[in-house]
Amino acid sequence: MNRIRKKSAPYDLMAIFESLGVEKGLSIVQPAGTEQLLADVRSALDAARHNPIMVHGRRVQSMFSFVVSSLGSAALVKDEDSGETYTTDAAIKVPDCFVALKDGRSFLVEVKNNHHGPQKPYRITNSYLDALTRYATLVQRPLRFAIYWSKANIWTLISADRLPPSVDGKVLLDFGTAMKRNEMADLGDAQLGTTPPLALRVAFHAPMQRALEEPA
């Protein structure tokens, strides 16, 4: 799969200026505006790199795109949450990725990292799930959650409509349920299995017996 950059670096910088500068009334043609923008970018970058949730979240999202690209079943993987979004529904939240498969199916993916270990369920609040679902409904695409269980080094993918029922305003997705309902196979993932019990037997060839000698 080939990586395509939509825009050149100068165009990306202009987009950053629009994001950070326009709301403050800065002008890109004025030196003062440029200096203020650089100061704002430096401040935002410092805040981001000292925020573990943001650093790991972005890293896991990028890793998911690479994983999907390498598994072979996807025709397209792109960031969905980049760029400006204009909507009449201020309660929506844009999912992280859009995935189109070679078989014609496509869906949105919200990527999450569970670094607490498989013993602790991943929590999704009802309000967060509703905001993502509202966006998915607007663009008429199914919504799935990709969760990286970092301590186990395992990815799971599950459709939003297959999540467990919410309790007390939140959905708790445990590792066992995520594995049972895992849809990573749609992306080309596969696992090897065998009928239990799995045993290792070591047989000795009698004519070639050897004895261990005590060191001198």
C-alpha cells in the first residue's frame, strides 16, 4: 500500500496558521503575526509532548494505520479527524480513521489504547459513544472500535453495535469479550490454533545414548 501526502509542507503550515491564527485575528503577511504563530505552536507542542495520553494516543493511532496497511485486506486507510469540520450538530465527535476494504465494505474506526493490562476493562462513556455514533450516522458508515491492549500486545476490533450494554452511563469492554467478538479478521489478521491438549514429547534414540560427564 502506498502512502499519499495530500498537500505540500507549505500548505500544511498554512493549515496550521488557519487553525491557530485565524481565531486570534493574526495576519500571515505581518511579521508580528508570524512570530505570534511560532510562539503558539511552540507552546502547543510543549504541552502536547508532556501529555502522556496525547503522545501515546497519537502513537497508537499511527500504529493502527500501519497495521491495517500491512495486513492486506484494506484498499484505503486515512485519517478522518484531520482538517476542519462544519456541522449543524455540535454534539458530534469525528472518529480517528476511515477504512475501505477491498471487498467493498467501509467503516469508521475510533482507535484506543488500554495500557492498564487485560485484567482491567476498557471504559467508554455513553456520551462519548453517542457523539461518535452521531457522526457515523451523518456520513452513513458503520462505527468500530480498535483497542490496543498494550500489555498483551494484541489488537481487537469490535463494531459499536456489538459492544456490551452500558451500565451506570458507561460501557465496560473486557479483554475476553473483545477477543470473542474480535473483527480483526476483516482486516486480514489471522491466528493459528490447534485442538487441545497441546503437548511436547521428546524421544531419545537408544543407539545414540550419551552420558553427561562431571567437569574435572
